[in-house]
Amino acid sequence: MSPPSLNRDKVLKYRDLRARLNRFGVTEQPARGKGSHRMFIKVIEGRPVIDFVTCHNEGDDISRKVVGHIREKFQISFNDFYK
């Protein structure tokens, strides 16, 4: 998607981001992240797609830019993500 779509994304708490991603089959791999980095993975078209999010605790705010990047990386449309 074009960069202006990133501005429409919302700041989310880490726990909310994880819950939304779980609805689309994106899973957190807690043993794989290092330190404060959390690893998310989903298989798309037979290939694993991996992304990391920095999070020190469940209540951390995740910026709109990061939320948009993750949503696009896992090929989740804006409308579906915010239903």
C-alpha cells in the first residue's frame, strides 16, 4: 500500500496488536525473540514471513508507523485489521 495508509493506523498496546495479529494466523514465538524483541511469524504462500517488535511489557504503546509496517508485511488489509 501507499505510505499515506500508514498514517491511518492507530497506536496500539502490544497486547492489542498481538490479539489482532492472532486473528489472522500470525503467531508470537516467545522463545525466539532476544531481550525486548518479540518475534512474529506467519506462513504466506508456503514461505515463512517473520517480523520483530520491540516491547518491554504488555502495555507498551506500538507506534502507528510500526503497526502499519507489520500489517503490510503480513498482508493484512487496513479494513480487515480494524474490524
